[in-house]
Amino acid sequence: MKKKHTKKGLIISNFLIGIIILVVSFIIILFLLRLFPFGSSIAKETCHQSVVLRSTAKIGPIDANEVIPLKCQTSKICLTMSGEDCNELINTRKNPVQKIRLNKDVQKAREEIMKVFAESMITCHSMLGEGQLNFMPKQLTTKNYGLICSRIVFDQEVKNKIEDIGAGEFFAYLESQVTNDQSYLEYLYPGWKNSQNSIKLFEAFKQENKQFENVNFVDWKIINLNEENGHAIIAQIAPTGNWASWAAGITTAIAVPAGVALIATGIGAPVGAVLIGGAGTIGAISLVSGGAVLWYTSNDKFDYSPPTIYPYNIKILQDLGIYSFEIAP
């Protein structure tokens, strides 16, 4: 009898030890999930898989891009020096605002700002298939279709202390960062091994439009810190050759001299480029404020524009066929 009790006690003891190990393991897993942003990685992978499905799957005779929605969210990023929230962004349970505290040192803060914009562009490009996946919805096959991957805004202290970031500085930063054994610059813009291509592109823009003849490359600002509603990181897709007609519509949508378009032959590999900003003056200084939209032709016979920095104005963006993920068809 004693042996039976001993064996029974041993079984119960082993069972309790097993339960304790499971509980401790569960607690450790919960701790790790809180410690690391796995949720963000899962969200990005879910988005990418929905893009793949829309691009490649067929349901009987029906193309998947007619019925499969994109399971993506437009990320909301607040860059702050004060620690205060950015009032332009609304925090929700399903899509919280990511608040990033910038260094009080102005030069370090500039680098942190460029890092946030660059990483947002890289993430967007990767999620949407690097220009190899046709994620355009079927009903928009004759139009441009753009998606807002991120919206980035600044608090007032950043606006007061940090100067605008120029094209030369930003493209040089993209060239200095590496992903998968190539620079951010070439990953986003195939054929752009050197940031000096941005100078060639700007000179080509100047030749196309006389309003830029008194503007120098150093006056081309990519990130305008005082943009009222912040900026958007946007990737676009269109039927082959449609980029030129899309560019013609920019001047109508944006109430500043804008929409300078050209065939970018010899400047890296794009088939076309558009300057989405406009020429203007501050005091006696001429400048250009806005990004360059580069278009590439995919093997799948559509044109793709890698992520670009746009001023955020939802009405103008919708007029141009650009949507946040939450309302995108």
C-alpha cells in the first residue's frame, strides 16, 4: 500500500511541476510579447499577404482583386520634442498613434526625422511587393491608384527648432543606409546607385519649366517642417503609360505651380518623373517645396511609383486617386 501511495504522490508531484512550468512559460511569453513590437510585424506581414493574394489569386473565373480587400492600416506617427501629442492625429484602439520622442539636439533630431521617413518608405515598399505585385482594384484599371502607408506629423517645438530638410540631404541619407546588401536609395529607386542622380533630375525639371530657372538644387526642400497637416508616405500604381496623364492632373488638383513632368531617360531607370511641389519664394529666396514621384514599368505591364513624401491634404490626395488604407477600394 505504501508503494502505491508513493507512486500516486510522485505522479501528482510531476503533474504539478508540469503545470508550474507551463504557467511560468506562459508568463515569460506574455512578457516578451509586451517587450517587443511583434504586433507591428504581424500587421505588416498580414498587409503584405493580402497584397499578394489580391495580386495573384483567382477564385474560379473571378480575379481576386475584385473581391479581396487589403488588410492594411495607414500608420500614424507623431514626432515630438516636447513630449506632447500631435493634435492632428487621432489615437484609436485598433490603430494607435506611434509617438516618437526626438532628441533635443537639433542635428541629432534631423537625423532621427530622416530615419523615420526613410524607414516608413522602406516598410511601405516591402509591404506592397517592391513594384512586382499589381494591387490595383479591378474597377480602377483605367486610373491611377495610390495608397497612404504612413502619415507623419510634428509637434510645435519641432516646427520651431528644426529647419526644412532638403533633397540633397535626404537622398544622401538614403544612400548611406543599407538593407539586404543594397542602399535604401537603390532599393527604392532601382538604378540609383548614387544620390547625385537627384541633382540630374532637378536640372532636368529646370529645363522643362522656366519657373525654376532661378532656383538652385539646394533650395529644393523634401520635408517641409511647417506643412500644416504633416506628410504622407505614398506608393502608387497605374496602367502602363498612364503616369503622364496623371501628372497632367496634378496642376488642377494642387493650387500652386506644380506637376512638372518629364521622361527621365538616362537618370537611373525610371520611365518618367513628376515634381509634385511648386516654385515659390520666401523673402528674396526662390525655392521648390515638394517631392519627386518616379515611375517604373513592371514586368507585369503596369507602372509603379515607389513610396514618395507628399504634403498631407486628404481632399487633394483623393482627387489624385490616393487613399488611406482604411477607405481604399
